[in-house]
Amino acid sequence: MKIVLKIGGSLLKGGVPGPLVRDVALLSGRHSLILVHGGGDVVTDLATRLGKEQRFLVSPGGIRSRYTDRETAEIYTMAMTGKVAKNLVLALREAGVRAVSVSGLDGSLILGRRKKKLVVVDERGRKMLVEGGYTGKVESVDATLIDALRSTGYMPVVSPVAVGEGSIPLNIDGDRAASAIAVATDADALAFATDVDGLMMEGKLVEALSSEEAKKLLPRVGFGMQKKVMASVEALEGGVREALIFSGRSDAPLSRAVEHARCTVIS
Ligand SMILES: Nc1ncnc2c1ncn2[C@@H]1O[C@H](COP(=O)(O)OP(=O)(O)O)[C@@H](O)[C@H]1O
Ligand SMILES: [Mg+2]
């Protein structure tokens, strides 16, 4: 099976969880794995230490996003590609995996379209328009570089940075980047390792649902999980067979998710 695994930033705060990395190493013998990572907190931490206070915007639908100006885009790229991705590569190496980290900039892997204006709400709930800055939407994925790495036995680790018009770096959402890569590489499964067991509704884990059912639930799902459900639906519409959302903190988490044990399966 070809699996695109997105490792959430929620799992990367205190380093990469050992059981997850060892499980990835184990499964890489049987399956073809492509990794994508998050890491928003690492970006905020580095920016703050560099004296660049981060601002977060909230959309009318309650979606929170980083306000990314040119300096923030540079810090974002440094933290994601220089710190988070390289730590993952080292953790994988320790588990016996030869991994190579690349971003959407490398080999023009991910092209993004700059968001021109963003609709946001202020503290008093009033709507306003602000400059989109260096935030982008995934426009296309050219998987040539990923295929080249895989064909020579390397596991690709992809950072969520896209290249925009005028060859500028754009901050893109890791969940959406993972789904676009899953579609572009004809993956069988898109797997999200996060810090909860899966999609919870009324306090219970939703174990299996169709993409139609997932779409209907979207308005009632909180931020963070909502992006994963949306990205899952996009992947399924692009031909990926199943999306898995599971806790990356358990033992052998990916092996269990692939067997549909205690996780959310959207198919
Ligand atoms: N209905 C829901 N079911 C599960 N998690 C939810 C739900 N609504 C909101 N969440 C939140 O989504 C979070 C996962 O998303 P996020 O914090 O972005 O993780 P990651 O860093 O892995 O992308 C959970 O920790 C939880 O707080
Ligand atoms: Mg997230």
C-alpha cells in the first residue's frame, strides 16, 4: 500500500514520539510511505525567540490562522524545514530509515496560490478584510521529486511550504498539503497521526463514515479536526481509497490504524 502519513504538530512539541517512529520504520518494509509534517508551535516558539510576535487571525467560521508577512514566512520556512523536518529525519535514521526532507519549494514540488484578501473577525465580532500576506492554498503538486526519492529507496519527508508566483515561500496548511500529495501520488491511504483517537462526536469516537457523512458533520466539528476531515474528503474525491485519523501517541499507532483499530476511517 502507498500511504501518505501526516504527523501533526501536536505530536512534535516535545520531540518525535518514539513508538510512532519505530512503527513507521517497521511498516516501511511492507508499505511505501511518504511523510508530511506540521509544527505550528515550533514556528511560534522560534518567531517569539527572534522577537517577532505572532498574530493569529480568526475567520467568520472560527478558523484560526497565522498572519504571515514576509518575515514570518521566512521564519516559518526556517522552523519547518530546518528544525522540524530535520529532527524527523534524525529520529527516522535512529530507527533505521533513510529519510530525506524536502519542502514544497524543492523541485517545485508544491505550487501555491497566494490568498489575496482574508475575511477575519475582530475581538468584537466585526468582519474585516486584511491582506492575505504569505499564506497560500495548494494549487498543484508535481510529484517527480517524491518519486525520484522513493525509487532510490529514500523515504520523503515533506514540509508544508509552497512556492508562489514570483518564487516566494507560502505558508500552507499541513493537512491540505498531505491530501494534495496523496492525490498526486495515487496513494491508497491518507493517514493523520494526531493527539486524539480520531473524530469525536458527543464524546464518542466515530469509527467509520463515508465522505458524504463526513461532509454533513463538518459544521459540528471543532477547528483542528475539521481541517483533517475536510482534507480527508478532498483526498477521497481525488481517488484515495481511505483516510485514517488516529492517535500517534499509542503503541504501534500506524499499524493499528491500518488495521482500523481504534481510529476514524473515512472511506
Ligand atoms: N470533534 C472533534 N473530535 C476530535 N478532536 C477535535 C474535535 N473538534 C476539535 N478537535 C480538536 O482537534 C485537535 C486535533 O487537531 P490539531 O490540534 O490541529 O492537531 P495536529 O497538530 O495533529 O494537526 C484535537 O486535539 C482536538 O482538540
Ligand atoms: Mg492541525
